[in-house]
Amino acid sequence: MYRAGFYNTPMTVPTELRAAALAALLETDPAAKCAAVRVLRVQAPDIDATLAIDEPPGLPGRPARPELVSAKGLSTRGVHTPERRAILLHALAHIEFNAINLALDAIWRFTGMPSDYYLDWLRVAEEEAVHFGLLSDHLAGMGVAYGDHPAHDGLWQMTTRTAGDVLARMALVPRTLEARGLDASPPIRARLAHAGDQRAAEILDVILRDEIGHVAIGNRWYRHLCAQRGLEPVSHYNELVELYRAPLMRGPFNLPARREAGFTEPELEALVRQATPATAPADAASPPHSPAGT
């Protein structure tokens, strides 16, 4: 078993990628976790897709703060005052921190996948760590640290629910919850720019660019697994949504970004058709109820 804090002692870094990813996942300090992710490609170059690893207690490793509360217990987010803008950016930083953890979990947890699968998710972890760092630095300039505001845990809850099946994980985390960020990012970016926070708008541009690639990775491996199991992707996705109690999607949807991320026209047609009726899908997204599964 690999203990949290192991990156303070480089001699203990596992040299197999999946084991090293688990060690990084157990790390509780956000800065140390990001540092751990940055060295995985160099210090853990070997991949053993057959390695059986028992799940340790303490997943995911995270700091004592932020306090995790229900979505109803969160303060109102906005952009018109520095305080409200900080709450919004803190919520986005929490999404990115959770996204680091889910990428690391996708690496260590699932056996028997091609090497490219593990390398794809390593790329996701690396980019999510960059996003978290950008947002944390910007918050620091506003006098706010990660953990200063409460947050909630919707993204990780679905990660836990899908721990037993890599196909369900690919369907319901990257291409469902994370894909919501493709819809949410442009309007949030516009609001931040309108409020005069150009640096935050630039960070959202980086995040959207990279998240399109992350959702594409989810689509790639979802389709790979459906083909391997002889499943039709659209109908099986609907079965998984019901089985795992995934949240209903609400538009408007950023259809161009979703196309770029690899969603097919039949998938987009099904998304639009099944969206909750209170909203009307459109190619130009306006702010959905909550970004990226928050």
C-alpha cells in the first residue's frame, strides 16, 4: 500500500503507472497532488493493465476543507461583486480538483484496458491539474484560497457509483457530467469578461479547449467498450442513465463543442429530444443550472 504524502519521499514513488496514480489519488494536499500528477509520466513509465490492486481506504485524498454540503447549502454565485465572483471561481476550482481525482481513479481502478486508455487518462489528469493551478492562482490574487468556501460532491458521487464498470464510468462521468461543462463554459466566460475579469475569461478559454478533448476521450473509450461488448451506444447509454440515476440533461447545449468532442448526430438528436422540457436546446449555450455536474 502506498501512503499519502509519498511525493515528499521520491524513493517510494511506484514505477508502474496505475499504482502511482493510486498513490497520487490518495494525496490529500492539493499542491502535492498536482505535483504528483506532473511527474507520473516520467517516474511511472510502465503500465501493467493486469495488475490487481485492492482499493484502500481514504479515496479520494482531499483536504479537510472545503466543507462538503448539499447543493442547496451553497452560496449564490455571481460575477457582479468580487465576493460573488470568488464564490463562482472557487466552485470551478473544486470541479477541477475533483476532475484530477476522477482521472487518476480511471487509471488505477480498471484493469484490462489498452495502454492508450491509461495514457489518455494521464493526459486528462495533467491538464486538470493545470486548470486547478490556474484557478487557484487567480483566486489567490483575490485573497481567496481553495477551501475557503463550501462545495459539494456531485462529480465524485457518480465516480463512486460507476466504480464497478469502466463502460458506465466512461458513459456517465466524462461524456455526461463533464460534458455539461461544454455547455456551461461559454456563458460563464462571457459573464466574467463583461464583469471585467479578463484573466478569469482567459482561464475559461483554456479549460473549454481542453475539456473538449477530455470528453472526446470519454467518447472514444465508451464506443470502444460498446463495440467490444456488442452494444448499441445510443440505446445502451439510455439504459445506463436509468440504472445509475444520472441527472437529466438541461439545455441549451453547446452543440458545436459537443460535435468537436465526438458526439454523433444521433446522440445529439437523442440529447435534444430527451432534455427536460423547461429549456430549449440551441447551438449557442446560455448558462445551464450547474456546470460540470456541480
